[in-house]
Amino acid sequence: MRQEFVEWDRGACRASNATVIPSSHRNFDGTISVVWRESGPAPGDAQSYRPVTDCSLRATVFKMNANAPGFEAMQVLRSTLLVSLFFVLTGLDETWAQERFITLSSTTSTQDSGLFDHILPIFRSASGINVHVIAVGTGQALAIGARGDADALLVHDRVGEDKFVADGFGIDRRDVMYNDFVIVGPNTDPAGIRGLTDAQQALTKIANAGALFASRGDDSGTNRLELRLWKSVGIQLDPRGAWYRNLGQGMGPTLNIAAAMNAYTLTDRATWANFHNRQRLEILIQGDPALFNPYGSILVNPAKWPQVKFSDAQIWHEWLTTKPGLDAIASYRINGAQVFFPLVRGGTR
């Protein structure tokens, strides 16, 4: 006999009174797995399916063999979640039911830099709409939008953004803001790149020296640019090699690891400005036009995903890309320095 269990997506639901048992695994899109785990590969009789969405609730259904380890505990968990779901669906969780919000799939750089902490309260005061952010790499943010599990996106990979719209997943892509990427590394600079103005030349020297390089490795906008730069200079990367470390982490954790390892890495300037555990790291390469970092806002296509909160997402999209939102972005400072700069329509600075 097989039974079904629910995985609760707290990032999407934000049902504050729902009971969710802590788990040992967090998925890339913010969902929290509640299936039992053993050491080694997952058992073959537990199978996960894609999230089921109904405009305000998101959950993943798991099917498990009744004889599988942990089955009795999962029965208790199922009962707990179903009771919580009942209270939400019957409107007894009034605080959550009355909240007006959209789900924004965005990058770790906008989160780690502190930008959202600055601009989201301003938007909420102006509109009455809360914005729930799923902060992941841009590739993952685009994938979440492609599944209809977000209402809008704020990301930074123009190639990926254009494909997202061309494939019918998004509409009305607009320029929002820009900053730039920098290459940071240990102050001893074992590859000798300090003072160069060409990022490609710098990466070539790092590879030739076999100096440690920490890559996000998470299909983020930062990671996508980094890989394009390596490819442009003909460097063949081995993620299992001695000098190139493929981390699969966001920008903040990658900087922490680079600092601990005395490694070079590519980072957006805003996250670097807000990063305090620099240890012996410092900016070594900056100012190359190839390191330009533009951000775009996209609405998830309601013709493809009718459950999205399109009207409220439009209000956010319009605010973000016109004077009120752009002024809020421009007013954000880290240690007195502006770190994001508004882009006018069409992409010119």
C-alpha cells in the first residue's frame, strides 16, 4: 500500500500558523522536504512530484510505501499538515488569509546586498502589497517562474531573460537597474592579477597559476557570466580539479568560503559592499565593461499560468520600473555609497 504526504512550501504560502515539522533538506525553490531520510541514496519507493499550485497554496505530494522506514512518523506528520491545511482553507487563519502579497522570484544578490530590506517596505507603504521573495540563483529563479510558482521575477542574466520571454513563460521584460561585477582575491595575489583592467586576462592568469578559484556553481546570473568568461578564453574547467572549486552556493556563502580558502571569486559589487567577513580578500579587478551587471523585471505570463496574481504583480512591476521604484533603488546606500543605479528604458545608462 502507498500513502501520500504533503511537502509544505513555506516560502510561497507564508501560513504563519501552519504546523511544519523541521526537516533535514531544503530544496532550491524554497520548499522544505518532510520525507524521512537515511544515509546513502534515497530509497527507490519514495518518489517526489512537481509542486501542485492553486494561486495561494503550494505543496509537493510524496508517495511512500507503507513498509518503508519512518512510515509511522510520516502518518503523524500527514495528520498534522492536513489539520493545518483545513484551518487555512476554511479561513480560520485570518491573518494569513487577509494578507495581500505577491511572490517574487529573485537573485541572492538583491537579497544579500540588503536592497530588498530597503525598498520592499517603501513599496508596501505605497501599495498595501507585501512581496514575498524567493532568493535563489537567476537560473533557479527563472525555473520557478517557468513553473508558474512566482508572480514576477527580478533577475540578472539578459540571455536567460530573453529566452524566458521568447518561450512564453514571461511578458513585458523591463530594464530596472545595474551595477557591476568585480573579481576579489587574497591580498597576496598569487596569480598576479592586481591592476589589470581585463577580466579575461585575469582569469587566464588565475588558471595558468593554478590559484584557487571559488565558483558559485549554482546557475546564477553571476555563475553564468563567469562561465561565459572562462569559455571566451578557452579554459576547460574541471569541477573536480585541484584549483577550481564548484560550490553550488549563493553569493554570500561563496564569499565566506573564498575568504576561508584564500581563493579568488567573482562577485557583484553590492553583495561585496555588504559582506563583512572579508579577512584577506580585496577587490583586484574592476571596471571592465564585460563585468557590467544589468537587472530586469519580468511578469509571469498569466495566459500560461492563470493562477498568478497578475494584477498585483503589475502594480509591483510598474512601481519598480518607474520613478517611485527607481528613486527607492537609487536611495539605497551601503556605508554611504550607492550600489545600484537605475536603468532607463531600452538599457542605456
